[in-house]
Amino acid sequence: MTLKIPLSDVDLDGEEIEAVTRVVQSGWLSMGPVTEAFEEAFARYVGVRHAFGVSSCTAALHLAHRIAGITAGDEVIAPSLTFVATTNSILYCGGTPVFADICGRDDFNISPEAIERQITDRTKAITIVHYGGYPCAMDEILEIARDRDVMLIEDAAHAIGAEYRGKKCGSFGDVGCFSFFANKNLATGEGGMIVTDDDRLAGQIQVLRSHGMTTMTWDRHRGHAFSYDVLDLGYNYRLNELAAALGIVQLGKLRRNNEKRAGIVREYRRRLAELPGVSSPFERHSGGSAHHLFPVLLPEGVSRASVMERMREKGIQTSIHYPPIHHFSYYKKMFGLREGALPQTEHVGGHELTLPLYPGMQTGDLDVIIDRLACCLGEETAGGTPP
Ligand SMILES: *Cc1c(COP(=O)(O)O)cnc(C)c1O
């Protein structure tokens, strides 16, 4: 069946079609001038010295942990309530993710106190995620990273355009990583960006992104170089010109679309009063969110699976952000964290439901979602069998 209200939706129109067409007509598809223009615009937008287009946020996170020097025996503190790529990228480097709990039911971001508790002599980096686009407690986290002299990596996949005290997320850490996957606030299908203010780290990123090579195809095409050396074990993590062309247009729409998301979230929060027992985190957050997700917590005793199934019957897609990483088979096999090790993360992992949120959502869609959810919950708590 077709979904009437998907979880997320892209905002694409004639502008993107024109931009991609121009790339096709130019005859240059791999990383080149359009990617350079996108990187410049992105660096300016986030307020950093360097931005490098990459094939995904996962690639950006891998590069970030590589340049943080993570190898076997190094520990990286990270949340478990995130997409698995956040910590897979630590494992790619041979490092060990050490999970820190989230703040609680009102704040799904990593807790600064929990980070402090997990620091050891082997801690080499802290990797944070701005959950749903809500900035983490950056004052406290930056202080810990400075005091302990460890690298700070921001997984800003949800937080394009998010701000904390007037400064953009992704610009706080030594390195910031962004995703342009199809369901993110800025979508190019696949793609990402890695940003830094540090010239030395920027040099390493540039080399590692493209096989460790000293020059690129585009340089040689322009006659800027005839050969190359290989300086390090690099990867092919380049962005392509079609994605970059989409990215430039999408970046231009970002402010307006993030404002639309904020408006929908305000309306969601107002209408939550109609859903007894349902809460939403970040209600008292000081603001600056990119509003990537709208998460709620279902009351105790309600079957989330049956709510999701019954929402789907009405064409409403919902999701879970996230099944905690430490519960996945692979991570259990590797680390075997006991049940209850991260109580807040586990509670949220068990009760969270993500409702649809995208810039093109209409008030009528929101009515349908809230009414249906109220109906599901009424029947769930009444214990009756659904019609
Ligand atoms: C989407 C996402 C990623 C991965 O992004 P890709 O561009 O798909 O590799 C990483 N971290 C978080 C928190 C995400 O939501």
C-alpha cells in the first residue's frame, strides 16, 4: 500500500533538475568544480575554515576517527542511542566504543556526567550526536574534552543548521560530520561533508579521502599536475558532481525548510496535550534545533509494535530512533554489555516512537496523525481488541 504520510520526504523541484542537468551537459561527473563550490558554500554556512565533500556521513566518520589517530586499544566514548554508523566507524579503525548513557527521558543527548564517568587513560576521543537535531550540552562537553585533552568528533547527521549559543553544530568539535542521505534535512541521495578549523587535520582529510594521493583527476585534467605520489592508506570517499549540484540547491533551501520543520514541531507539541501519557523530549531545550526528528515516548504498557502497525493501516509511517547499538547481535558478541548498563538509553530504546516530520507536511496531515495515535492509545489502554 502507498503511504499517505511518510516518515520523511524530500523537497525537490525544477531548481534541482536544472542544476543536475547542467552537470550532465558539462560532461564532468566526478569530483570537480561543482563539489568545490558546494564545499565553499558549506564551510561558509557552518562557519568553519575547511569542508570536504564525501560519499556519506559514514565515510566522514571513518575519516574523523582515522585522523583522530584511533587504533587498537584506543577507547572512544559515544552514545548507544544513535545510528550504528556512529560507532561502526570507531571499529573500522580498530578502536573500542565505550557507551555513555543519555541525559534522560526529557533529553536524549549524551550526558556530560556519563561521559566523565567513562573516561580512562585509554580514552582518545569523544564522539557525540546531536539527537534529532537538538544540540548537545556543548559547554560541558567542550570543557571535558579540553580538560582531558581528547579529540571531540561531532556526528552532526541530524543537525544541519542547528545552533548552540549562535554557533552552528559541527563547528564545535575538532571535526564535524554531516549526512546528505535521502531522509536527512539536506538530501542528495548519498553524500556527506566533513568539516574542521584545523589546517593540519584538513590536509590529512584531503589526502585520505582520495586514496592517499597527492593530486586528483580534476587537477590533472586542468594540467595542474602530471603524476602523483601516495602518502597514506586512503580510500575512495569522494563526492560526485551530481550530488554536489543537488547539495548547492538544497543548502539554499535549508533555512526555510528548517523553519517549516520548527513550525510543525510547535504544532505537534501543542497537540500532545490530547495524548495523555505521551511525552516528547527536549520540551525545555534552549532552542537552535534543526528539527530532524519528532520523537515521542509512549506510556508504559502500550505495545509499540501494535501502535506502529495500526498507524500504518491508515497510511502513516512511523519509526524507532533508535534500537540501542549495544543491543545489536554483533555488538553483544563483541562487547556483551549487560542489560541495564545504560538504563536511560534502554528505556528510550523500548518506548520511543518517531512521528512523521518533513517541510512539506500539512496541518491536515498532523490532524490525521494525532487523531489516529489518540485512537490507538485509547484502545491500547482500554485493553480492548482493535476493530
Ligand atoms: C544517517 C546517519 C548517519 C549515516 O549517514 P550516511 O550518510 O547514510 O552514511 C550517521 N549518523 C547518524 C546519527 C545518522 O542519522
